[in-house]
Amino acid sequence: MRERILHAIGELLPRVLKRELPEIPENACLFDDLGLTSAGTIELILELEESLDIQVDVEQITEDDLRSVTNLADYVAGHLIPED
């Protein structure tokens, strides 16, 4: 699942940021390196949920979870809400 999430983040980031991106390193900082904003973070998580047909518990998300592409993928993979 984590690999699917990483792939989806790479696919969705250019759409959320509204610009083309070269290859995105997994350790790229979402805010400093890529220029993601807090509003963009919400949009990215919503897009991830829609594209992967998942639900993510964002109640406990921290700044560290949003530090890099890898951190976000790890958080999403570890905080999926099971479907009823």
C-alpha cells in the first residue's frame, strides 16, 4: 500500500501545486523544497483519498508527518480508516 501511496503522491503533487515537477525525490520536503502550503496539504490528502479510494484519519497528523513525501506516505499508510 505504501508504494501505491508514494506513486499517487507523485502523480497528484503537480496537480495540487498547479505546476510541472521534475522527478520528486522521496525525501523532498513538501513545504521547503516543493512549496506546498497548508491548504495544499489538505487538498493533497483529499485527492489521495479519492484516487486510492481510501479514508485517512488526519486527527493526529503532525508537522513531522508532513515534512517529506516519505513521511506523508508513512502516515497515510499507518492511519487508514477501515471501511465499514
